[in-house]
Amino acid sequence: MTQLAKRGLTTAVICSEPFRALGKNQARVFGAPDLPLVMIPHPLGGLSLEQVEGRALVAIPQVVELIKSLLKQ
């Protein structure tokens, strides 16, 4: 993702709360400190389809807000 961001493409990373710091640090280390993180509840593995859909419902409004912020630029 950081390579795409550094090339000027709009990107974001979806991650769960326990990985927030890691995501921010990795983005910084790889040269994309402003890479947006779309946060979802933990865990993602081992969930039922309905639970995964619930995670998506948490992510969608965040992605919509990212898109809106880009349109304002």
C-alpha cells in the first residue's frame, strides 16, 4: 500500500485495533506516514459470514468519509 500511496494513488489499509500502532509505524517506515487506516473490530479470523459483514459495515462509513475528503481537495 505504501508504494501505491507514494505514487500518488489513493490508498487505505483496513486493520483492527490491536494493529493500529503497527499499521501507523509501518506506514511511516515505508514512507507514507499519512496513509489512512480504516479501523474494524478485532478479530477478523475465524468469524462467521455475518460477523465479517458486520466488520464491513463498520469499514464502509470510514471509506465513504475518506472519499468525501478527497473530493474536497
